[in-house]
Amino acid sequence: MTSPVTTPDRRRWFALAIVMTAAFMDLVDVTIVNIAIPSIQRDAGATVSQIQWITAGYALAFAAGLITGGRLGDIYGRKRLFLIGIAGFTLASALCGFAANPEMLVASRILQGGMAAMMVPQVLSIVHATFPAEERGKVFGLFGMIVGLGAVSGPLLGALLTEWNLFGLEWRPIFLINLPVGIAGLLLGRRFISESKAPRALKLDLVGVVLVTLGLLMLIYPLTRGRELGWPVWGHVVMGSSVLVFGALVAYEKYKTRRDGSPLVELSLFKVKSFAAGIAVQVVFGVALGVFFLVWTMYMQVGLGWTALHAGLTGVPFSIAVSAAAGISVQKLVPRFGRKVLQTGALAMVAGLLIYIWEAGRYGAGITSWQMALRLVVMGVGMGLIVAPLTDAVLSDVPREHAGSASGLINTTQQMGTALGLGLVSVVFFGTIGDHLAPTEVGQAFTDAFSNSLWYVVGVLAVIFLLVFALPGRPAQHVEGGAQDADPEAGPVEKTPELV
């Protein structure tokens, strides 16, 4: 029996704009706070520990809730969970912006991260369930452009809003700017986003929720706070024990699959070669990004003594290059060259890093933004060639009924990789800087530590180059009614769900 032919509704592009805006809002919020930390310390009187929790609390709640958020979308509807997430994210942003003290700000940031975990997995799920396979390449190209813009726009926007000190609010506008965006997304999302969920009834796996949340917290919490606490023994024990929790999770999910077919983590996804290989690349790529962006920011603002705005503007060529490369990679390059595009991207990022290492050594603390521009463009092109095709490769063969679970896993593994990268920064960057530096020694010490860290990133990208060999050589040929677009037990599936 063939699927009924339907004319795709043009309003699905409005839906795409809405979910992409929400994704961009989250990407910006992850990095925008770092720039405003001095202002928060000065205006709110936050302690060092509270500052750590303002940044780490969001990341912990976000990472711990992603898989659960994705599965809730499969069960109760992706549109419904997206709207709940964006409403909660907007409310939490308001609470952050109007926080009366540091304790309230920490609690609001944790809430904001939890709401982002409800909202973000639905983005890829809605795209996967709404757009026909032949259009997804274009859509994931746009998604890659958004990722590129979000990677650098956060620090730049944070610098601008903080330095402008709008209405004397100091750091508060970095959160309050989410309010009009979130309200518009909520109102427009109700009208234009199509509802979708798993075609057969699923149940929420509460034991799985507890195990996956516990395992992620045991892995990420010690990494997030390790440097501040001096890398205590208990932190290493907790991280090591997380392996046992994840092992228990796998065993229970197998049992849950046999019992009622409603596990939290759909382990059958890992039998899809493109998904399993893509997830591995996601983790390693997250490590590279976690190391690079933090040490790059520290190098410019502390080592070189640049202002937040100066550092933010320096990243503009990188952002433009990522967006441009991502826009053409899926649509033009991947159909012709397949996985070689991702490998070329890894090599381009390596080339940019090697140029960076050479110039940092040559110019030292006297380096200028213009001298950084070339390497940033080369690195940005490389990142753009990886990020957009990778998302398409991971989801290309995933059955629609498991889109939420797959999306949650993609985002979670990316966050895990980033957390691992941030943990490594304490070793590869701060580990090479002396504890007591004279003012005249800071520039050279940070330059040396920066170059040392980049060599580690080069090594990680080499691993990515090798892992990409496990991905399909060419993108799958999507056809109407293919496995990725229909559940065999659900009968005919229309290519465009009815808008509700």
C-alpha cells in the first residue's frame, strides 16, 4: 500500500523558523553568561562558588534532562513539549533577569537548563517528523548555520548588552532579551508547528529516567566542579562509578524493551550504523569544542588583556565562515562527495589550528585581531563542513517513531563531550600556567598554555577524521515511504503531518 500523496504545507517553513529561533536562543544562552561574569560579581556580589553554579547549574540540568525531554516528546507530542519548554525557558529567563540575589539566580539558571532540556530535543524531532526526506538536507544546512551563529553570537551579544548597561540594569538584559523572543515563539508555535508523536503508544520509563539522570550527573558534576575543588579523590571515584550506572541502564533498558517495548533509550538505534558512528563523532567533536572555545576566550581576555567586546568582535569571521560552509555542505557537497566532506572539514580545522599555533608563537602577546582572521576563517569553514552533514548523517536512517529519543541522544552526547572537554581544560590549559605570575608574565604564560591546548584539539580532530570512515560513504537515497519515514506497524504515513 502506498502513502497518500499530499502537497507539503508552506507553513512548515514558518514552523522551522520558530524552532530554529528557539535553538539559537539556547545556544546563545549557554555562552552569553561567561562574558557577563565580572558584571554579575560586581553588581550582585556573587561568590566564586556561586559564579561556578550560575554557569554549571544550567549545563548540568540541561545535559541530565535531554534524553528524558526527547522521549517525552515521542510520548506526549513534540509540539506540546516544545511549547512547554519554551514557556518554561522564558519564565526562567525572567526570573534570572529579575533575580534579587545570587541564590535566586543560581536556582533560576538550573530551572532554565531543565526547560531547555524539554525544548531543544524537539527541534530536530519536529524537523525529522515534518519535512520529507528530500528536503531535510536543506533544513540541516540551515541548522548548521544557526549552530555557527550561536557559537560566537553569545559572547558578542553578551559583551554588547553588558557594556551598554541598558537602563542601568548591568548584566540583567542578557536574560531579559529572551522574553520577547520566547513569547513570540510560544504564540507562533501554537499556530504553525504541526503535532507529531510516536505512532504507537509508549509509556514513560521512570526507572530509566532515574538511571540516566544519575549517571550523567555522576559524570558531569565532578568534571564541572573539579578544578575549583582541586580534583578531589571522591570526584574520580564518582566519575568511575558512573560507568556502573550506565551499565545498569543498558541492562534495564534491554529488559524494558522485552517487557513492554517502551524504554527511555531506544537501544535498537545503535544497531543503525550511521547513528552509532555519528554519535561517536558527536562525543569527540564536543570534546574539541569544549576545549577550544574556553581556552580561546581565556587567551584573548586574560592573556592578551582584550575587552569582552574586542574578543567578541574577533570571532565574527569564524561565525560567518561556519554559517557559509554549513549552508552549502549538505545541499551541494555531501550528495557528491559523501563522508569526505566531513573529513575535509576535520583537516581544515587542523590546518587552521596549526596556523594559529604558529602565529601565536610568532607574535606572542602582540598579536592582533586581523592576524587571527585567516586562521579563524579556515577553522570556521572546517567546522561548518562537519556540523551540518553530521546531524543529517546521524538522523538519516532513524525511524520517525524514535525521532525524539534519537534527538535527545544527539544533544546529550554533544553535551557530554563538551563537559569532558571543559574538564580537560584544567589539565591542558591551566595545568601549564604557574600559580603566581607577575603582570609581565601573564601574556606569555597564557600564550604558551593556549598553544599547548591547541595541540590536544588537533589530536581530537585526527580521531574524528578516523571515526568518519565508519559513516556511510554516500548519503542514503531517501524515497517515499522509506524506512526512515514510516513505522512498519503504523501503516501509511503522510509526508507532511496535518497542522493543528
